[in-house]
Amino acid sequence: MNTKEEIQGGSVAVPVDLLVGYPLEYNKEKIWVKKFYLREITGYEEEILLSRRLDAVEKVIQVISSCTEGILGVKPTGEEVKVDKSFSDFIVRGLTPIDKVYLFIKLRVISLGQTFEFDYNCENPSCGVKSRYSVNLDEIKYTLPSELKFEYEVKLPSGRVAVCRLPVGEASVNLMKLSTQDVNYASKIILLRLVSLDGKQPDLNAVRGLSMKDRNYLREKFNQYEGILDTTFLLKCPICGNEAEVAVDFAQPGFFFPKMTE
């Protein structure tokens, strides 16, 4: 159940804790953005979601920003800081991909409830029947970061040293817009998180030249410092009983408009 709170200005919204958060210099002080207050979507956001001019990532950013009624940060001392709502677009745009997706899913729950229904074709070749499934979005699993650091050093199995950073700001947006069809996709998602490799600014060729052991170790560290959001659900075909792990496609129109037809 979502607990609504009245925040500054009299607005009523639902508090949502970020999984990672966002390091920010605000009023000449360093804070870590930890919480958003979201209201449900209205016709203004519906028009954003239905726009054919915006790509999926831009829709996510603009809808979250538009529905943000408050932002809360924390100083290193633990003191809470209310961040001016005018910073919402900048902060949402800069959040890690995991936090963007998490807020978008929570916004859907706030607006339409936790139940999400969708059609899926059974993966069993001898079946292939399309069936209707229902999942609870509040049951999406996540693992929090082991510690909050903007930059961190990693000694790779080969002995090389990488300095990595959270994918925030422009790196976050670029990560979300990367196409899995890009032949260099696996290397680019590593490169966008690297500050240096053996003290030098890395390029795509340097990342491609890393051993598989080093690359896998870096991915483990990314998960450790960024957390993990698992949007998969186990589906069981009602016809043949075949089971499959299926990821929720939050970018599909049916995520917010399950019954809309043109």
C-alpha cells in the first residue's frame, strides 16, 4: 500500500526511496538525493507518453519530472535537505538507469495500481499459445548497492587498475539509449562507467582489449555499487505448463494504457 504524505505547498504525493540516489552540489553543499515525492499521472503526462516525437527514454524522464512534487536529499552529516522542485528535470535526467526505471514503475503503481496484465506467447515450440498474464509490480525484486560512492577504484584480476563511476548525468541517458543491436554494445556499457584505466582515459579499443575475466569482474563491481533491479517474472503457460522468466517491458504502450485502442 502506498502511503501519501502532504509536502511543502500543500501537495499530496507518495514518497519513494531511491535505490541508488544522486550525488549533487546544492546551495554550495554536497548532498545525496535519496527520496522523491510522486503524484499520479494526469492528462498532461498522458500526452507525453503518447507523443510520437519523443523516444522512450525521454518519455520516462519527462513523465517522472512532471509528476515530481518534492525531492529530499541528505547531507554527509545525516541532515535532510528539501531540494527545490525546479531541479527535478536536471536530477531525474541524471539519475542512474536503475533509479529511473524504478521510479517509472512506482509511478505506474501510484497511478493505476500494482497489477499489470499483458499477453505473452508460450515459448514451447509445440504450444506457442498466447495467454493473458497478471503480475504484481510491487513484487519486483531489487538489490541495494553495497555502499554509496560516486567514484571507486577496482583492481582487476589481470592486475590492471580501473577507476569507475556511477552512471549518472549524461552517462546515464547515453546508457539507456544504447541499442542492443549495436555491435559494440557490451563494450560501450563498460566504457560509459570508466573514468580511467591504468591512469589513462580509456577509449572503446582499450575496453574491447580487456580480457573476459576483467570485463566480467567489472560487471560484478557495477552491480555491487549500482544495485540490481530484476524486472523478470516467472510465467507458467496455462495450456502446456511450460515456465519462462520474462522481463516486464515498461516501455510498451500497454504499461500505462492496457485497454487503449486506436
